[in-house]
Amino acid sequence: MIRRPKIDLSVVLLLVVAGILAATSVFVYLNLRTDTVSSMVDNGETIRVLLVTEEDGSPISTQVLIYNPRTNRVGLFDVPHDLGAILESLNRVDSISTLYEEGDIDAYRSEIETLLGVSIPFHLVLDTEGLSDVVDLAEGLELFIAESYQMVEASGEVQGSGNEVGASGVPSASAAPAVLLPAGNVTLDGEKVRMYLTSTPPGEPRTDRIMRRLQFTRRFLEMLGDNASSLRHEQVAPYVTASFEKNLDNRSLLTLIGQFSLVDIEQMIQRRIQGNFRTVDSDGETKRLLFPHFEGEWLRQSVRQVEQSLASGEEFADESITISLEILNGTSVSGLARRTKELYEGYGFDVVSFDNADASDLEHTRVLDRTGNIAVARRAAGIIRATRIESEPLPGESAIDVTVILGQDFDGTYVRE
């Protein structure tokens, strides 16, 4: 007769208890652990995210989000698709969007890191279908449309209304039905948002197109913040997180969306890249690409200043205030006022005029307050590190807030003492 070993019930009980404790520990850990974004928020670390909206593998819109959790302020830098650079991985000069189109999001992000001079550890990518889904989950996105125009989709491709409507404004017979965007505040569903972002109003200048993209991202982030509670609900969150391609875990993404509810979107700082266009031959094609001024040094300086502004939390850092400048060249350097105009525009100033000063041999750069608000003059002076700041208000109401008179101590970027 074979004797069967006796089972020690006490051992079995201990194993069951140990299993329950282990499972409980794992459950508690998974639910109480701090995600990456929460840790950065708790430590007051600046969070930088590459935001990309794409269609068919090509970026429609690329921006770098900079978020300071101490002040709950946000900055956005637009990265145009035609931005040129020496792409070492491809061994040629080309637009940086080529890296994205070849499917290398990490190389794309790395190139933008080099361009801006800061690390960008995270990326969030929405294709137009995912974007449409998120907008519908939030029950629509509100936008301000400056001028009404028709969005037309033909042959499966979204086109600007100028391509598909006749001179009378009536869609051609071959076009799909047009969607009219009226001027003013409108709330768009997901499909109309997709058409809005991929269509182009007739005759829209390049600068306006960039500002339209920035405005869109601004309102999209506001939509996420306003609907953070519902978007993070346990029954909705899986659909939200599945819409993004990301290198953040789901908990971190939902935490970031929650942080957007604390941000005052109206104080968002928006920047676009300034530079010169050059025609280059790349991979058998002739392309017109934008190259940042001074090999990107102005841009990197702008990023540093934006991050300082986000961290300061000062009331005057409110970027909704537009400062109007007059720039006068008091040197013999040809074109200095024009190049300085582009520098200031890169920081969001409105340069209403630039010209030569009365003299071309001025030794020192001066910054003049024209409205009786010396704070705006100090801010303009800080861009070029000028220290000679004076208050000389103009009589009556002036369209100019500040006059910058360039002297021989200005080297094209900074005033050298």
C-alpha cells in the first residue's frame, strides 16, 4: 500500500495568507505609487513636452510645451515643418520634419532639443483621428475665428476653400459639401476640428497660419483643463489615453491633464521661431527652409527668458500685454534696426516701426519709455541687456510704448558694457 503524504493545513493556510498579502501589497503599490509627472510637480521641476498633431505620418503642428508647476504657468514654442537644420543622422541639410516622417520621433525630439537648448523628455502625439476622438469626449472645442471661410473636403483630402469653390463662393460640382466656419466664437465637434486644423483659409499668410496653430493648441489645452474631471473618470480615461501616442505612462498623462485645470491659459506665453529663408537642394529636391538667426542663439536665449518668466510669477510677466516698439539705428551698421526688429518679434513684441536715428555715431544704446510706464521699457531693455533706460513720454496717446535707439555698444544681440 502506498502511503500518501499528509497535507499540513497550517502550511496551506500560511501560503494562502502570504499570497493575499502579496497581492494586496501589489495592489496598494500600483494605486499609491507616484507617477513621473506627480513627482516632478511635487519637486517643482519644469515639465517640457513635445506636442505633435499629425496626419498620414506627417506633422501638421509641432509645439514645445513648457510648464512650471510652481507658478502654474505655461509657454508654447511653435516648431514649423519647414525649419532647416543639418541632420547628422541623414547626412544632409533638410527640414527637421523629415526625421518625423521617417518614423523617428526620438531623433525628431532630439533635434528640437538641440535647437531650443533644453531637454524635452516627453512627447505626446495625436493623429487627426485621435484628436477628433478627444475633442468629442470633451463635448467640443471652442475657437475664435477671425474671418469666416469654408472648409472643403474633396477626394478624401482636406483642402482650403480657395481650391474647391468658385469665384461666387459656391462649391464646385466635384467638391464635397463645404463646411462654413462663421466669424466669432464657435464650438466645433471632433470632425470639424480635424478639418479646421488641416485646411487653410484662402490667402492665409505663413505667420497667420503659425499663430492659428498656436491659438488652436492654446484652446485645446484649455479644453483639456476645463474637462479634466470628466476626462480622467475611470470609464472615460482609457479612451483618452488610448488616443495619444506617448512615452508617458497613462497615470502621468492623466496627471498632466489634471494640472492643465490649474493653468491660466490667458497668461500663456507663445513664441514662434524667427530666422531667414534659404533655398537648399536636399535629397534630390529644391526646398525653401527657415534657418534660425545666429545659428539659433536668439532662439535659445528666448527659451531661457521664457522659462525665467514662467518661474517668476510676476504680474508683469503677463504675456497678454503686447508692447509696441520703435527701433532706431544710431550706428553705421546697415540693416541693424531691421535685424533687431526680428529679434524683438521673436520675443512677442510688436515692432510698429524701424528706421535710422538722427545720428549714426551714437556710442550708447538707450531705451526710452514713451507712455509713463517705465516697467515696459525695462522689459524691452532686458532683451538686449541695455542699462540706459529713460522715461520720455510722448504727448497725447502714442502708438509706441518704447523706443529703442541702438548705439555702437550693441553687437546685434546684446549691449556690451
